[in-house]
Amino acid sequence: MVAAIVQELEMQRAYLGDAPLDSVYFGGGTPSLLSGEDLDLIFAKINELYVLSPEAEITLEANPDDLTNEKLEIFKTSPINRLSIGIQSFSDADLKYMNRAHNADEAANCIQRAQSYGFTNLTVDLIYGTPTMDDAQWQENIEQVLALDVPHISCYALTVEPKTALEHFIKKGKSKPVDEEQTARQFEYLTARLRKAGFEHYEISNFAKPGMYAKHNSNYWSGQDYLGVGPSAHSFNGESRQWNVANNAKYMEGMKSGELPFEKEDLSADQRYNEYVLTTLRTMWGVNFDKISDNFQAHFLKNVQPFLENETVIKKENKYCLTEKGKLLADNISMELFA
């Protein structure tokens, strides 16, 4: 797999042009399984093909149970300078419900262990709205992250995806359905508490101390080009998007034959406008009206008016941003603004 990834980097060399890279991101999947030798091979190829910005953010996703002393020692001696840790919760009941491999003690200990190895640029994921998580537990989760001095927090509401085990259990009555009122209540507490703690709510699901925004995520939301390498990876260059085959074996077979197995979609003007609205409206910087194509400005002004009137969207100079009330309805508002 690593050999195939290195080969794809070579094949995709021209995709991003010659601009320096300011973000390298290892994830999803379980990149914390990579050995030091694996990382050396990948970084050697990246450095051969690209110029890494001196301030580049190099993130690796990790599960708490993977962050052993041995692994952290490997990551410390690599170019990785940021860890994204899938904590999800500090409650064993929640972790069992979410079928996570780690327990509550490992969730807290791995953060402190990473910090002891010099990783201060950390982000953790938390999930709210689960049937096992009452408001008191959600508040405790937030307090624990704040006490651990983590500078970036990503929080996601539990969603039930079609054809998953969770959907099956809910239909069979083996698990409680998602309570939308509980989810909204926990989201509102989250935003108020983190604001009080000095965090900026810079995207619907993301909170950061000043200056600690994720470069990788921010580039995505602002429509920057990116190259995805590996099975199921997506790439975007402003005019089209493409995605690799999601099957590991088929991906490696394709790479052995020298042909990258992927599909591609050229984006229409409508799609480019919709994507711009969808991603930028989620951020605290909002939709910049001046960046909307002339063909869509009248449409945008007409469709945004009801949301200005009901105070779910606010206009700040030439930018349109969600209010606190609007953040609960972000996806619906975006869809109403679509071409």
C-alpha cells in the first residue's frame, strides 16, 4: 500500500502545479498504523516532488489506543507537527455505544502522553447527541478537554447513516433514535461554553483558540485546490473533482499496472457556485458576495433575503454569515441558496 501511495504521488505530480504545500494530512483510515520506515518513504517522495512551506501544517489522525510511547517517539522524529485524536467521549458508556476500541482512561491519558512528547498543536474530535450521553456528561466532556489545554476541538452531532449497524439497531428497537432536541441543546451549550473559554467558532463543527485554525480544513472551506492520494481519496482543482476507487485491492492492482483507478466529474457553473456557498457559509468568514459570479448574484440576493429577515443570516459589509440561530440550520439554508 505504501509503495502504491508513493507511486501515485509521482503520477499525480502535475495536479497541484508548483505552489508550495502548506498542508499535508494523513487520514482517514488508520494512518497511525504507519511505521517510521513507511513515513520516511512517503515524506521522501513528497520532498522530492514538492516544496513544503516552512510553516506547513502536517497532521496525522490517530486513535487514542494507537498513541503508545513507541508510536509517539516515531512521530516525534518525523515531520508530523500536529495530531488529530479521535477521542469522541470521556465516558465508557458512550464509547461502548459508538463501538470504539479505547476506554475513557485512554482518552485522557493519550492527550497528556502526546503533550509530553512535545505535541502541543493538537485537535480532538468529540461527538454529541448520542442516546447514552445526557447533558451532564456532555458538559463533563467539554470541561475535560478544556482542562487538558487542547487548542483545537472538532465536535460533531451523531448522525445515522443509511445501511449501517446503528440504523439497523434503531429500526429493531435495540437502540434509541437520535433526539434532535437533545442534539440542538448540546450544540448550543457547546458554542456558549467554548466562546467563554476563549475559543473562536470558526466553522460549524470546529473551534480554535486564536491563531490555531486548522490550515487543512480552512483551505478546503475556502475552495483551495487539494490532492488526495490513496484508496477512496478525493482531489479538487476548482474546475473538477475526482476520486480514487474505494477498494484497497483494486487500487493496488491499478497502481501495479501503472493506471490510477479513479472517476472524474467536471463541475458546471451551478455546481461551482453551490459548492462555494455550501463551504463558505459554514465558516465565520461567510460568503463573500464579491466572489460570487455575476450570473448568480441576483439569485443569491433574492434567496438570502428571508434569512436576513428571520435573523438566521447577517450581512457584514459584503459578507453573509450565519447567526447563532442560523448555525443550527446551516445545511437547510445552504440548500435554499443553491442554484
